Amino acid sequence: MALTINIYYTGTDGNARKFAEEMIKSGLVEKIRAEKGNLRYGYFLPMDDPETVLLIDAWENEEALGFHHKSPMMAEIAALRQKYKLKMRVQKFSEKE
């Protein structure tokens, strides 16, 4: 069962965008995209909220997502989220095959 997760990162002073830019420049995004089971990992900018960045990531199944959540990259992501003082809101969708 494929999973899609929408994560809304919200901050102030452009910090959500800076977070996404650092995720890309640091190579974390490419590492995540290379993980087994990753189908999509991309950042988007909502037109009506300049202080929010939307991450859409998709995984083949719960097992792949669980492996990602246990990876050392999660600590790096959490540290960046804290650095930029971001709040997050998560939506999870599953697609039956």
C-alpha cells in the first residue's frame, strides 16, 4: 500500500524556505530520494502562505517509511527543523493497490 505524506513546515522570517533550501543544499534530500521505497520527496511553496513550505513525500509501503524514520537522517532533519524554529502539521494518505 503506497503512502503519501504532506508535511507543512511553518515559521517566521522566511525560515521555512531557508530550511528547505538547506535540506537540498546539504544533500539530505538526495539521500532520502535514494532510500529504498521512496517514490517522491519534494518541497512546494503555497501561494497563499509565504511562511509555509509543503513537503510531499511518498513511500511504497509502511515498511519503507518506517526504515526512513529510523535512519540517522531523521536526527539531522529534526536538528534543522529546530534551528529554523519550525512548527509542522502532518497529513498521511494511503493508497490501496
